[in-house]
Amino acid sequence: MTRARMPRPHEVAAACRDPRMLKAQRDRLSDLAWRARGRCQTVDPETFFPAPSEPADVALALCRACDVQGSCLAWALDQGDCNGVWGGTTPRERRAMLVAWRLEHEPEPTPAH
């Protein structure tokens, strides 16, 4: 198993502009019951976790047609999950998004007294 490389700055910058991530930011807290409506509910979960040498095309196609794609991606980014397909993104795409997401959504450190 190989370790995933850290995203490069231009990949993080592109992730900040990615429409899927922008939708995830809008949908982050607006639909807390998203799981019950996901298209993935009727599909074998293994579909969304292909082996590294296998394409994720089937999972990505299902996600693109799903009404809760933004909420799903927001959940994966909040959890820091970089395995499988979530919200229409591959693990590689989410690694760059995760860096940008954490910059946007992590709380400010509390000053020490």
C-alpha cells in the first residue's frame, strides 16, 4: 500500500473553486437527514469502495445523479474521510478539498491566558 501524497498548492486552490465543494459548503448543515435519501441506499456499498486498481466510474455516475451529493461530500470532509467515493468525488480529489475545507471550517484557536 502506498501513502497518499499531500496535495500541491495549485490542487488546493482548484479545490476551493470546485463546484462540488461549493455545494457542500452550502449544504453542510441544511440537510441532516441526507443519508435516508441517498441513491447509495439501493446499491451494494462495495460499489463506492473500489480497489485502487479499479475505476470508480459506476459510483461517480450514481453520485452525480444524487440529490444529496452536497451533504454527502460535506459529511466526508467534516469526518476527514479519504476512502471511497463520497459526494461524487474520488479520494484523490477529496484530499485537496480536505485541506481547503479545514482552512474554512476549523474553529479559531482560543488564546491562552
